[in-house]
Amino acid sequence: MAIDPESRLVLAVVPGPRDVEAVEELVGQTKRRTGGRILDLATSDEYPAYRTALLNAYGEAVTTTATGRRSRKMVADRVPPAGMNYATVEKRRSGGRVVEIVTRVVFGTTAGVAAALARSTASRGINTSFVERQNATDRHRNARKVRKTYTFSKDWAVHEAMTYFTIYSYNFCWPVRTLREPIGEGRWKQRTPAMVAGLADHGWTIREWITMPAIQQR
């Protein structure tokens, strides 16, 4: 899953095992849905497939001299674009408990990451907590993912469909408490991730979301 922490908008989700192909698809969907713009800051855990997928999607082609060879043959390579920052979070455990959290800047610079975090309205530190919190919300909203129950999916196609249904309806229909705005003494305007992202002007009902045509006629 890819999520924008500023708006809590789920940008993309790929149901299934977390393997190289799924990560490539996730990063590709994220790039398409954000108009291909360079990411100020992307974060993930230490799974190495994310680094490769980000380079494949956003990297710029260059040629470099191959090292360790007698010839001076130039080989193709990809490097992250200027302005893109990517950092990882490693949780070190002992006895089943997290005892240390280590962050590492993979692309960009420490100064660039610090500047991106200074502009953020969501966080001041490198973390993956927003994805982790959304995973918990998804389990709460989709009974098929609740642990140790009889509501698990027995058919993959239905499980995949329900994953899309619950996660993307969350964007438009689920008011997030931390996104609400004060509008008076003790009064609040509830906002969904889609409202904060500028994709909707109100919280949709499930009926509105289901009946909205996926392909708009011109």
C-alpha cells in the first residue's frame, strides 16, 4: 500500500504477496496517480525491492564506466532524479519487542530529507507509521482481514475485490479525526482524505461512491 501522509489518501494498493512484482506495480501506480511528479520524500521499510522499483519508475538513465573490468566500456545505469528523497526505517527486535529504530537516507541528502519534513504537516521524523496505521484501519473495516476469526476469504477474487472496495471507499467516505477542521466554538468540519487532497468537496455516502461511474462520459 502507498499512502500520502498529508491527506491520509491511499494512493495505490496491490493485494497479494509482497514480492518484487507487487512492489513494482505499487510504485508504478503511485507515479501515474500523482502525475509523475518527483516525490519530495518517500519512506518504506528495508525491503530492497522498493529501492529498485523507485529507480525503475523515477530514475534517469545515465552511462557509467564499469568497475572491475579491464575495458573502459560504458554501461547503462539509473540514478534518482534531483530533488527526490527516499529513506528507510529498520525496526530491530529482541524477544519479540522493538528495541531500536534505525533510519537511513537512501536517495537524496540528509538536508533534503530534513527540508521535506520541515514542510510536512503530518510528521517531523522518518517513519512508516501512517501505512501501519492504515493497515490497522483496513483490518477494522474489512472483516475478511480480522485475525483469528471465521470471516476470512475463501475465494481470492472476492478477497481482492473487497480489499479494493474497503480501501478506496475509505478515501471518499471515511472522515478521519485528525483531518477535521475547527469551524467555531466546539464545532468541527469532518474531512475525508479525498477532501483534503482536493478530490471531493464533501464526505461521500457509500451509495454515492458505488454509483459514481468509473469512466466519465464527455
